[in-house]
Amino acid sequence: MQGNTDTPRWWETRWFVVAAILTSAVPLLWPAFAPLSDMPGHIGRYRIMAEAGRGPLALHYAVDWAPIGNLGVDGLVLLLAPLLGIEPAAKLTVMLIPPLTVAALLWVGREAHGRMPPSALFALPLAYSFPFQLGFVNFALAAALAIGGLALWIRLARTAPLWWRIVLFVPIACLVWLCHSFGWAMLGLFVFGAEWAMRRDAGQGWIRAALLAGCVCAPLALPQAAAMAFAHQPLSGDTGDWFHWTAKLQWTVSVLRERWESYDLISLILLLSLVWLAIRSPRLGFAKTVAVPAVLGLMAFILLPRLYAGGAYVDMRLLPYALALGLAAIRLPPAGPLAGRFALGGGLFFAMRTLGTTAAFALFASGQAAALRALPALPVGSAVLTLVDEPSSGQWSNRRFTHIAGIAIARRRIFTNEQWALRGQQLIRPLHPSAAPLDRDPSQLVYRPVPEQTDFDQAIASFDRGTFGYVWTIGFPVGRAHARDLTPIWSDAVSAVYRVDPRGSPSARPATLVASPVSPVRR
């Protein structure tokens, strides 16, 4: 960079940092609620928790209060709901996650390099990476705090004694764990990597640095150790699907997956090319305190299974944040025009992706609003079997109807079968055991072309008429539900609502319903 390198350049100024942080919230301003795949289901859960023991919902759901590692956004929404209402509180809370992520990425880059690296600008669109698009909002909040925690760890290593870091990070680890346990694991992994890198730079050997870094980071394990020792319920759910390379390749190409496949893939190729350029070019390098955590995140993505104790997509959650740290770690030469060119390219890339996400979210929100036109046909407090036409994971774009029935819970206080109910990992418990297995997620999902979760015709033939008084099909044509006791009472191009006629009887009712081979998953 020519001239005085002590003079802040435009991407290092306070006004730019503030503008970037605020800009990252723009895609979420217009929609009534964040149009993420799981978000409607979360909103339904917030309503159930806010009205626990009261009203129609108390007949359908119990709330077993306990400290679990999956309560980040839930807790904030419940605090704000008395002032704002459930949906505005959820919108505001989720709208804060991308700005927090952007702020954390800029901060960690500054702490690693001593000034803002222009390469960090390319990482900013990863605030809207695939885990966030899927609606893993508790995890996304914890991930933002984990990256911020990494930045704070690097700063304190330079400005404070070691004991102060240890004491301060115990409550920080507890907070991140309460937001989401996978985010807490990410915090520990990243902090360990940074500590190891700093000890290696101080001249310690590989093994000694690893052992001492592990000892320093050990107190961060307190919340998980306490959870294991005093768990109110044992964890349930599957662990497995190790080294599923096809799925890992799918998650790799899906890092920026949103709506338009070619656009998202070209964007990802650009980011990967920058990392590869930094690896190969003798003019570029990496700040080890951020690069090592990025490499550890990549290794964890490779080694972790897809499912852990019912938690889904455990491996893929780490990948976007590892890539973001890798971009923020790129070190450019202090002199010459390259830094300015990187900053300009990164700023344009961030602006382009923000505009694209804003357009995509507007389209997603419009489609979800169309599906919700059926709500007036669902009586308040009723029990509604929901069946959603869900595209396979190989289809790039998704209309995001997966948990749309959660909005019906929030607005009509209904019982439906889309809520997560993993023992030990969710606070919500459905109170209609006779409806099982069609009483919880993922029984609402009818995948095409192969019924991986629920078979539509079997569900219609055998659902519990003593529990459900209505059927709501989303993405299926009216009349698709064939049973003598079902009468269509509302339909449009998106969905249809049927009333169960107690005087009729289904034409066929198998003794058992073929349950999903895939367990319900925690988000």
C-alpha cells in the first residue's frame, strides 16, 4: 500500500464497519418473519412456551422447563414478547444474528492482523450461509458469539494475564452453551486452535503447545460437564452417518445455497479460489491465530457424523464458519495496491450478495404468505394434521414450507404435527400420544419422489381421527387426500384444508403406519 500505512483506509474506518454491520440486516427488514426453513416452527414453539399452562395450547402441549443447550433465541424472544409480541420479538432477535456475525468476523480479522484485513469483506456474506438459511437460529447465534469469543481470546492474550482469560471465559462458555451446545463446541475448538498457534509462535513444540492449550481451555468444558452430570432427561436420538462423502460434498457446494443455483455456486467458487490463491501465492499468507481455527473447523467437518444424539447436520454447520475464518486470516502485503483491490472486490461481493439475499427473501416470504392464506379455515384451538410436499435435499431451491404450520400454532393456537419433540433436547412435549407417530416432526414431511419420512396415502388412511379434526395439505392439489370422512372446506393453488366428518369412516385404515426411518432432529 502506498503512502502512510498508519492512516486508516476506507475499509478500516469506523463508518464503513458500522455500515457493513447495519447493511447485513437489510434482507430481513421486509418479511413479516425471517423466511428461513425452520423459522415458522420456532415461532410456534415460542408461542407454546410463552403460554405454557394457559389457553388452548395447554391442552395440546406441555413445556418441561430445564436448562438445555438450545435456548439462545428462545430466551431472548420470551424476554421481549411481553413488550413486542411473539412474532415481532422473533423477527427482531433473528434480525440481529447476521449483524452480530459480521461484527464478529470483522473483529476477529482486526485482532489477528492488527488492522482490518480487506479479505474479511469476502467473508461477510457467510452470515447468511446454509445453516442460517435452514433456520438453525440458536446455532447461528451461538456461532456468532463463538467467533466473537475467538476475537476476544486473541485480544486478551495480548493485553491481559492468562488467568484473566480463564476466569472470564467460563461464564462466556456457559452463555454460548445455553444458546446452542454445538456453538459452544465450536467456541472451544476455535479458542484451542488460537491458543495452540500463539504458543507455537512463542517457540513451544507441537505437543507441548497442544497439551498446554488443552489445559488452558479445559475450564470451558464446565457447562457440558454440568449438563451431563445433572441432565433432567437422557439425550435421545440417533448418532451416526459417519464419513458420508456424498453428503459432505453436497454440504460443501451448499455453503452459500439460497435460491439460484448457478449464482450461489459461482459465489462459492470465488471464495474458494481466494483461499487457494492465498495458499499458493508467495505474496500472500495467513494469520495463524485465525487460520489454525479455520483448519480445525475443516477437520471437524470431515470427521464428524451427520447425526449426533438426534442433532442433524452436525458436520455441515461448521463448514461456512471455517471458510469465513480462512478468508479473514488471509494476510496481504502491507505495501502496494493489492489490499485496495481486495477491499473493493470484497465490498462489491458483499453488496451483490446482500441484494441477492434481499430479493430471494422477498420471494420466499411471498410464497409463505400465500400458504398462510389457509389459516382462517383452521379453528382456534383445533388439532390439524399437516402434510407438506417437501422437495428432496438435492433440489437447490425450496419454497420453505417445511415448518410453515408453526405459524398456525402461533396465530391460531392449534395442535399440529410439525413440532420437534426430542427428549432431553426440546422443552416441548405433545400431549396426544394416540396420534403417534403423526404427532411431531418430521411426520409432516412427504418427500418426493420417494417417501423417506411419511407416506401421504398411508397417513390419510390411518391418522388418529380421535385427535385430529382437520387436515391441512400444503403443496398438494385439492382432493389429493382420499378418504370418505374428509370434506374439503378451503383450497387455493398452494394448499387445501379438509374437515374430518365424524359420521364417515376412512375407506381403508391399516393397522399400523410405516414410520420414518429417520429420527426427529434437533435444530
